[in-house]
Amino acid sequence: MDLEDDTTQKAEAAGGRRGAERRWWTLAVVSAAQLLVVLDGTIVNIALPSAQRALEMSDGNRHWAITAYALAFGGLLLIGGRVSGTLGHRRAFLVGLVGFAAASALGGAAMSAAMLFAARALQGTFAALLAPAGLSLLTGTFTGARERGRAFGVFAAVGAAGSAVGLVAGGLLTEYADWRWCLYINVPIAFAAVLGVALVPAPRPIAGRGRLDVAGALLSLAGFAAVVYGFARAESLGWGSGEVAAWLAGGAVLLAAFAVVEARAAHPLLPMRVLLHRVRAGAFVAITLMFVAMFGFYLFMSYYTQVVLGYSPVQAGLTLIVNALAALVGSMFIAARLHGRVPPALLLVPGLLTAAIGMVILTRLPDAGGDVLAVYLLPALVLTGLGLGCVMPPTASLATEGMSGHDIGAASAAYNAAQQLGAALGTALLNTVAASATAAYLASHRNGAAKAAIVHGYTTALTAGFIILLTAALVTAALLIVGRGSAGRR
């Protein structure tokens, strides 16, 4: 009998170890998928001039290589979250991976601009399924506070570093291989993740799947697409454009109608309880405004290092690696270790303020001379990276904490949608601020100080980024302090 008990205990222990190994394998597979989704938000930016020459794109149409991905991704995220819950998160994750890889191969083989734009839209479509399915898998797999903190720390570190890595990879692949490899590179990564899905534990089936909220799906698709497209057009046309105003106003009306429909729907695409939870709202505010500031930051660091300092695309990308490494430290060694041990506000608010300090350093950038890298760029890159790393893990965790059933997919999709809207708004808004400040400087300085005018535009926009991060810290603190103790309740 003792021998039987001993054998049973050993078998249970072995089973527990296998279960733990498979949980961490889930993290590796989901992180690889997250890298794909985030990487493609920036890697094509560096390759775009080469792709434009190869495919004979016009200046007026080249933005579709970026916009098509953003429109499909942002517009379909909420639908992707619902489909993920209906198919099952693991199955949806697998479909998303295979589809993303196929769309990437199609884009790499593009023989015309239209073919590339279509492939990028397909990438965004499958990313809209892949991203919420991955986050849902992670949420359902890691439930203990300590393991959850570590898992979301790694997941967020990949997301935080992915944009900078995309710029580096885009520069290296474009300069030493071919622009097409900026798309082909996704195929082996996705293939490796597909093989790993076999070891991902199957989540429990979701009961009561219900019917798809067709009205909500159409309104969310149209509303998000209109807003994201409006932001994208504002970058080139300016905020005073009638076309931009029409797209943004139309998008706002559609999203307002979506909220009304969701409040009354029997099986809503996005239950209002997901957004009206105070602590979860704080997480959404923090990540949205962080992405508004940081995507403008990446844009200006790329421009400043190349246009003002004369760096090559590869050198500019390698400089941004400092930011990616700092984000890894913030995510894995600060946020992951403190998760569950301190209130979320003690990670989010200091993280936002740290990034704000990094941003304000850059408002003093010179147009020439001095040791710019050591005095300005490196401290700013480190501080903004640490801040981003401290914000992403707790926001990802809070966005899905306490969710069950279809609500997990809805919350995951809403979290990814918040990032997409923030990135689109940040790029358009801060680029417009920079362009306006540059034009005003040139109008008041008639001595042809072109480089000084450009830097003045960058620093003005970065000042706006600092104000956005400071506002985010204040609003997040208010929401989390008032809502303290309510996490997980709906």
C-alpha cells in the first residue's frame, strides 16, 4: 500500500511538472505571436522607400502599405475577440498564425502595389484574431499572482521591445538583404509558433456562445476603421482638413452608436461592464496615452538620428535598441517581480512619470554639436524604456483580470484596440504638432535655419508627449486610487 501511495505521489508530481512546463511553453508561443503583431507595426516603415521604388508606388498611395495593416487590425479587433471565444482561443490562435504567415509570404512576393496593400490588409485581419486569442490564452493559463506577474512581464517585454526591434530589423534586412525580407521574416517565426501550439494546453470550452452581434460587429468595424483612417490622413493633410474632420466625426458617431447597441444587445460584442470597471478603465487610459506618446517618440528618434545626426537607418535602429533593452528590464525585473506585491498604481504611475522625465530631457535637444548621444539620447531612451516596461505588464493583467467566458476575448480585444488607437493617434497628432512648429519657426527666422527649425518641431512635439504622459499619470492615479480594492469585480 505504501508502495502504491509513493507511486501515485510521484505520478502526480510528474504530472504537475509537465503541466508547469506546458504553461511556460504557452508563454513562449504567445510571446512569439505577440512579436509578430508588434513587429509588423514598424518593420515595414523602414522598408517602405525601397518597396516604393520596386513597385512604383506613387507618393500619394504609399501610405497604404502602413494604413492597410492598421485599418484591418484596429477595425477587426473586437470581432476577432468574439470569434476567438466562439472558435476556442487555441484554435483561433492557430488560425491567426497560419493566416498571418500566408499573408506575409504573399506580401513578400508582391508584384504590384495593390498586391502589397492587399497582403498588408490580410496581415491586419489575421493579427486581429491572433492578438486577442493569444492574450486570452495567457490569461486563462496563468491564474496565480506570482506566475501571472512573471508571465505578463515577459509578454509585455516582447510587446514593449517589438516596435524598436522592428525598426532595427527593418534597417538590417533592407540594407543587407532585400525589403521583401521584412515580410518573409514572419514566416519562420509563425511556423515555429505553429509547431509549439501542439504543446499549449487546451483551455476549458466556453459555454453559452450565443449568436454574433452583427450590428455591433458592423458598427465597431466601421467606427474603428474611420477613426484610425482619420488619424492616418491627419498626418499628411493636417488637422484642419475637412476630409480628416469628416472621417473623425463619422467614426465618433459610429462608435457612439456601437456603445448604444452594445448596452442593449443580448450577446454584445463588447459588454459595457468591461469598460465601466473603474480599475480596468485606468489600465485602458494608461496604455492608450502611453502609446500616443511613445509612437510619436519612436518617429522623432528615427528622424532626429537620421536627418539631424546623419545616422544610417541601421545605426538609428541600433540606437533605439537601448530603449528596447530598458523596456525588457522594466517588464521582467521590475514589473514582473512586483506584480501582486504592490498595488497596480505603484507600478503604473511611477512608470508613466519615468517615461515623462525621459521625454522632457529630449525637449532640450540641440540642432548640432556636443555629445548628444550620451547627454540626451541615452538617458531618454533608458527612462522611456523603463517606463514603458513598468506600464505594459500591469495594464495587460488588469485589462483581463476577473474576466470569464466571452468577456476574456472582449477584454483582450479592447486592450489591443486601445494600443492601436493610441499608436495611430500619436503618430498623426505629434507629427502634425512638429510640422506646425517647424513652419512657425521658419516663418519667424528668415535666415534659412532649416535644421534648427526641424529640431524645434521635434522638441515641441516631444513637449506635447511629456504633457500627455503627465496627464496619463494623473488620470490613472485618480482611477486606480478611487477604484482600489475593486479589481476583478464587474
